[in-house]
Amino acid sequence: MSGLEQALSDYLQLRHSLGHEVAEAGWLLPDFVRYLDAHDCPTLTIEAALSWVQQSTTVTGTSVGPRRMTAARGFARYLSGIDARTEVPPFGLMPRRQRWRKPFIYTLADIDAVRCQTRSIESPLRAATYDTLIGLLASSGLRIGEAIKLDRTDIDWADGVLLIRESKFGKSRLVPLQTSTMQALADHAGLRDELQPRPKVPSFFVSLTRKRISYAVVCQTFRRLVDNAGVGADAPCAPRLHDLRHTFAVRTLLGWYRAGEDVQARIPSLSTYLGHRDPASTYWYLSAAPELLALAAARQDTAWSAARS
């Protein structure tokens, strides 16, 4: 282990002990340290950080570059306390561009097509893991990081509830699931224990190395499954893994509108279910699909007409 690798390990352990979320830094920074070691950089410099960020940023206007720079800056601050040669990248070096990105709303056929592609994965464990993971995300609206972080003890089999521990904003919540989803998780658990009986971690989803599955690998694999399925080939923006969460929220709202529910009264419950900071974040989904926006507008017009009469 190089000096920078040891420093990174200490840094991540320190942040974790202080209660900070380390998932993104945990999968971004090892690549940065490998980049520094490969280029014989004894410590972190602004030039090295910028070069690393830019060589990994291929799409203009995305948040990839700024997120990488944020991770590098945090690590640099830590290193500066133990190595005076360290240079901390200043704010604004790669500003984050806030740009609304229209989500890709998957149809049920799209999701089935992507899940069918998991059958082409040679490893039975990986095939089952991705099939179950995609199904869970589509049926629950969980963030991918929340699904990866699930431990076996986080599932209440009797009541059909997931415990989502210290997710975004440090919030924990309970997520009830449908009976069919719980059965799919139970089926996967049985197969997982048969194929990987001695895991090294308590994670619900386990990799071939007997460890927790990796965010970076999951994203790469999902991208390949979507491309092979031909889903969203003509879409303005390529379908993302996170769009499964958007799809769940949009379809939930659509279901309420079609059923004549009081959507405004129910949005706080959806906000809590999704783990949003406040209902304002959930209202964003009203503009995510033309049909949903039309239904919301029609409902509002009806309310105004009734108020004037």
C-alpha cells in the first residue's frame, strides 16, 4: 500500500467515524490515488487534481467533473494537515452547472427488457443480483446507494418493511414494500446463500468477491444492460439508473390523479417515502412527464372553476 493509499484509508475512516456520508468519496478517490501513483505524484497538487478530473469528464455540462473536484478538495484538505506540500484546489475551479435534466420515464416493457438482459450474464449470482436489484429500484423508488447499503438485518420479513439507514441528508426511514417485492427479495436471498454461503460482509446484495456490490460497477453494468436492450436508443438523454426512481415517483403520482385522489394532500407521504428533505422536492416530478403535467393543470382548472361558481 502506497503512502497516499494509506492516507486515503485513514481519511475515509475518519469521515465515517464523524458521521459523514463517504459513499461517493469511497468510489471516486481510490481512482484518484491510483492516478497520482501512476503519474509519480508524491502528493496532491491542483494541477494533478484538474488533470484527473478532466481526463474523466467526457460530457460537457454534467455534474461528473464538479463532483470529482469536490471529492479531491476534501481529501486535499485532510492531506494538507499531514503534508505541507499539498495544494488544496480552490472553489470555482470547476463550478457545478445546475441544469435541469428531463428524466427518462421507463415503461413496464422497458424495465422487463432490461431485466431480461440479465440472463446474458454468465455468473448466476451476478445475473440474479442485477435482476433483483433493478426490480427493487423500479418497485420502491430507492436511491441506488440505499439499495447497495442494505444489510440483511435491514429487512423486516414479518412486516414487509426495509430500514434505510442514514441515507441522503443523514436521514433514516422505513420503506414498506409490496408482497410481490418481498417475495422476490426472499427468493434472491435463498439463491444468494446457496451460491455465496460465506460472505465477508452483512450486505444483502453480495458480489462475486463476497463483498458489498460496488456503485461504479453497478452503474457500468446497468448501462450495458440498457444499451443491449435497446431501451431509450432514440431518447434525447440516455436512460440512467437513477431514472428508475424518477419513474416510480411519476407513476405513483399518475396513479393518484387517475384514481381521483387528493394529490396535494398525499404528496407529503410520497416525500417521506422517497426520503426527500421536504415536499418541495417531490413537487418537481409534476413537470417530469407531459401527461402528469396535463392532469395537474386540469385538476387546477377544475378547482378554479368551482371556486368562481
